[in-house]
Amino acid sequence: MVNIARISIAKLRNAKPSTWVIGLFIVAIVLPWPVFAWLATADRTREIDRAEHNLTMLAAAYGEHAALVNRLASADTVNGTASKSDRAFLTKERANEMASFRRALDAPGVELFLREIGSSGDIGNAPTGAQTPRSPTTVSDTHGMITVEVEHAMDGIVSIAALSEDAALKDWRQRTWFGVVGLFLRTLFVIAAGAFLVHQLRWREELQTKLATARQIAERSSRAKSAFLANMSHELRTPLNAIIGFSEVIKGQLFGPVGGRYQNYAVDIHDSGTHLLELINEILDLSKLEAGQVELYEQTVNLASVLDGCIKLIETQARDAKIRLSASLDGEALIIRADDRRLRQILINLLSNAVKFTPEGGAVRVRSFRTPNGLVIAVSDTGVGMNASDIPKIMKPFGQIDDQLNRQNQGTGLGLPIAKHLVELHGGTLAIESEVNVGTTVSIALPSERLVRSPTSLAAA
């Protein structure tokens, strides 16, 4: 039983919203009917009780009036003031008086009768089968008639009031009919509203299911693509390395002199192969990062030494473009814990982009400073900049901004996404601030645990 209950609870928790709504609407449709039936039954009982109470009051009043009339008539007979013809007249007058009293009571549908105590005969045609009451007041409800008998022992009579159930329940039936019609209309409205809501929920659930399925397919395809490229890294690099190696042999004339045209071709082959290898390396790096196959080999590194090596690689490119390079580092936060090769890859990507998109005569600056949360390394340039709406575009793989300077400097658009992934592997964040025709600043924020605060390390720095 416990397992069954647990399974049922688990099914309820996993039920779709439309299933819950269907259940709620079923309750909203079905529950009012038994509640209405219970209330209607209770109302009928109250109507019967009210009718019995009213009949008791009418029977008592009718009996008391009849007793009074009988006592007056009996007094005239006993005193000898009435002759035989007068007594007949008095009897007729008594009957007329009782009829007038019945009309005065104004009780539509109510029949009033009198009967002598201990006699089966009725005074005024009482209902057949009425018995002498065992108590001063007797109430019976048989054969669709509500009958009340009130005994007047001192006067030797029983007053009887009778009313059919149909007459007593006339107002109740009318109220109940209106209630049934209203509840039926409400039920139709609830069914229509429930059907519309369930249809909308089912449509939304179906759409969510399709989106989830499409997302899963896309994720599987992306993982398969990343896994394929990661596994094919050796196969892709090997022939390119061979092309580059043979072109270097020709370009360097290792086996004797070659013609001028062959020399030029060899230079073109070498440059194209080197460029293609760089592009493939970037694609493979991104694929490995997306597939989660990149591991950091952390060690204690000197930020100044790493930055010096990166600037030397970019220096020739910057000098040809007449761009000034400068650096300003926090001397008390030079020693950090990081992957030396990946940190160099990040900085080279950022410096290369800064130089590439800075016009002639501009400047590129690297600075570092501490914050309460850790260390920030910022690469700023005075280049063309970009709109804030373009920043999310360049952070996506292969994302590029379609402007004149971009068309002059072709690339894969993978540098920033790779740098972002590598920074996040170090537990940091990468942010970009830019303004058109003013420049761009790319900031790397590393957590405080990356800082090495050892006095020995600081002295070595």
C-alpha cells in the first residue's frame, strides 16, 4: 500500500499542467451538483417543517374558535332561551360562523375539519381514516397529504388541518427549478472555459515538447561535431605540417638553388599553409572547449613575463601598423596561479584583435589592477569601436561585424569566444566595453584565489 501511494504521488507530481487543469475542472463541474442536491433536500425538509408548523397554528386557532362557538350555543340551549326551531337556526348559524372563520384565516389549499373526541364520525367531513390523537397534537404525512390534529379535551373536539405536499412545496419546486437551470448554465460555461484552457495548455505543452526535442537534437549534433573535430585534430594537422615543412625546404633552398618563380610559390605555399593551420587550430580549440576536453595545467606564473612574451609576438604587427603598445601592471599582483600556455593564448588573441582594429597612429594599452574580488587585466585600444548591440554578436563563434575595417582584416571570428571559454575555465569572466570611433576595452576578471600572496613569490617577482 505504501509503494502504491508513493507511485501515485510521483505520478501526480510528474503530471502535466493540462492534466491538473482537467482534474480541477471535473471537480468544478461534478461537485456543485451533489452539493446543490443536499441543499435542495435540506430546503425541502425546512419547507415541510414550516408547513406543519403553520398547519398546527391554523388547527389550534380553528379548534379554539369552534369551541367558543359551541360554548355559546350550549349556554343558550341550557338556559332554555332557544326553541327547537331556534336550535336548528343556531346550528346553521354556527356552521356559517365557522365557514366565515375559515375564510378569515386566508389559508389557500388548507382544509379545516372538526371531529368529536372518541367518535369516528366527523364534524364537517374530516379526512377519512383520521384517528383519535394520542397526544394534544398529532402530525402525519401520508399519501401526499400533511395532516395536523389538535385535541381540545375540555370541549371534546379535535381540530384538523390538512394540506397537500404539492401545495406545500410549490415555492420550493420553483426555487429548485431556477437553481437547476442556473447550475446547468454555469456547468456549460465551466465546460467551455475548461475546454478552451486545456486546448491552450495542450498546444503549449506540445510546443514545449517539440522545442525540447529540437534542443536535444541540436545539442547532440553540436556535441557530435565537437567530438568529431576534436578527434580529427591529428588527421587535420599532419598534412598541413607536411605542406609547411616541404615549403620551408624549397624556400630555404636546402638542396640547392631553385628558380625565382619557384621561390615565390614556395613562400606563398608556406604562408597559406601557416595561415590555414592557425585557423584549424582555432576551430579545434573551440571544439575541444565546447566538448569539455580542455584541461588546465596550472602553475605559478609571472604575469609580467607572460605579457612581455605576448607583446614581442605582436610587436612587429603593431610596428608595421604604426600603433603604440604600452603596459602598466600592478606590482603587488604579478604572481598568479594559471595555465601559462592558455593565459598567453588569451592575451595574444586580445592584443591581436586590438592591433587589427586600431587605425594607423593609434595606441593599445594593457594594464592590471586589483579589486575586492580579485585581479583585472584590461586590454584597451583607440580603434574603431562598436555599438553595444554588436557585442553579443562578436562573442558568438564565427560572429563578425560587417564594416569596412572587418572586411580588410579577415578572420574566423573565433578569437574572442575562445578567450572567453579559457577565462571561464580559470573561474573568471570576460567583459567588453566599446564606443564607436573611441575604442574598445576588454577586461578579464580573475578570482582572488588566483592571486599568489606568498612573500617569496612576491620577492621573486
